[in-house]
Amino acid sequence: MPKLRIVFMGTAELASPILRALHSQPDFAVATVVTQPDRPKGRHLETQPPPLKQAAVSAGLPVLQPERARNADFVDALRQIHPDLIVVVAYGQILPPSILEIPQFGCLNVHTSLLPKYRGAAPIQWAILNNEPETGVTIMRMDAGLDTGDILAQTPTPISSGDNAETLHDRLAKLGAELIGPTIREYVAGRIKPVPQPQEGASYARKISKEDGQIDWNQPASLIWNQVRALIPWPGAFTHQPGQPKPRLLKVWRAEVDPEHRVAKPGEVLRCDKSGILVACGQQSLLISELQKEGGRRMRAQEFIAGGNVEVGNVFLRAPQ
């Protein structure tokens, strides 16, 4: 029986375990990997390949990197490959109908939410920000809309208090890698009937911006705690500490809610000791146990305190003033 010929499209690290899972299975042949162009990144803006390109090169797979998926020459190149199926994971561009219609079995997308909830670019972050009890992986047959295609398979996973965006990302990538192979086989064999997404419960998870990391100490501590967990590693939840010649940015890496109520100005440092830095919020308080000052390294709160960087009565700012 001939192998199923697959074109794999993706960019972010989320796609790499799923590519490796497909490439390792004897009944699939990954003909080509499509990813976005190399981009300048980091402090020195050095050109770096996308994570998926690195995974593809390591596996010895050919790579295409069109600037835009709707480029006519790229679409023609895809047609010449004659894929039976296109699998898309965190590619970063909407595919035009000219690509969706190429493969015999269409284009399948692996999405990290339980669709129709959290369509869009940042479902992992928004699930944590909104304090969802669970999320999951959905495999759908793509259409011209944004994550609106018919559902082939779903796997849920709980979001625990110990989860952050990194741990949840890794678990969802693993679930996607486990789900993709069996789903493709059942789908191609005609044993899965695609199910249209319900309109009820649909929501959109917009792309995260740096401004989303700005802590508003007037918010309840529970919401700020979710913000800390959801925005690791980028942009991170951050505040500003008064200083000269200008306020200093502080990034919060780890924290927990302190349920005791204290009357204080939101953002005021209430306690500095071996347990951490306790900061007043609109409701309850946030105990910071790990943080990073701008240009510095991550450190435990106890080390930050010992360096004379903060004291009781300091007030963290929502933005430089």
C-alpha cells in the first residue's frame, strides 16, 4: 500500500513534536515542510530560522519558506508536490482556497483549544488568563475561515494551578503528536465523519501584545496570578518600581495569591521576607517568589530583597510616571 503523501506546514515550536510524530510513522511520507522565512530575533537582531525549520533540517526533510502562502509561485510548487494531505500546526498565516483545494483529503489543522472556543492566535494564553478549568487539542478539516472548519477529533486536558503557558504548551504539543496519526488514518479510511462546529460557545483568542503583560494592581490578586502564569515566557507579567532617572521594569516569573485581606494602596509592598514580596492588590495580595529586573537575571525574591532592591512601603506602578 503506498504511503500517504503529506505536506507539513508550521512555524512555532508547537509544530515540531507533531512533525516528528508523523515523520516517524511508516505509512506516512512527509514530502515537504513549509515554514515562514528566517527572521531577525533577539537583542542583536540576528537572523534565526523558525523552530520548525530546525526540526525539519534535523530530520533531513526538504523545506520551503515562502514570504506569503498565497504567492502564486509557491502555490504552483505545492501543486507539483501532489500531496494527499496537508497538515497545518501554528503556521501563522491563513491558507487561501487555492491551497485548501490542492490535496485529495484536504488540509487538517491541529489547534490548541477545544473548538469552537478560543479560535485564533493565542488559545493557550487566553485559556489561562480566563481561568478555564480545561482546554485541549482539536484536529479539524480547514475551510476558508479562521479555525472554523469541521471537527475530526478532540482531546481535553485539565489546567491545574501549577500550569503556566509553557507547561500547558508542552502538554498540548504531546497530545497533538499522539492524536494526529490515528486521526489521519481513521479519516482517510472514511471512518470519521467531520462534525460542523457549533455556533454556541465560539470565541476568539487574539494575539498577545506586550501591553497585555502590564500589571494593574487594582485588579484582584487571582487575575494577576493568572496573568503571571499565562504570559510566560513572553511578554511576561511586569510592573514598574519608582527610581531615578526613571522607573525600573520588574518582570514577575512566579507568584501566588495570599488570601488574607489587608487595607493598603494597590501595588504597595506589604512585606519582604524569606517567603517573598507581598504586594497589595484590588482584592487580596500577591506573594512574588521569583522576579527579574530589566537587564538582569531571574532571581528568587529572597535574593532580590537581600540586594536592597525593595522595601516595605514601596509602591509598584502600573506604568512609568
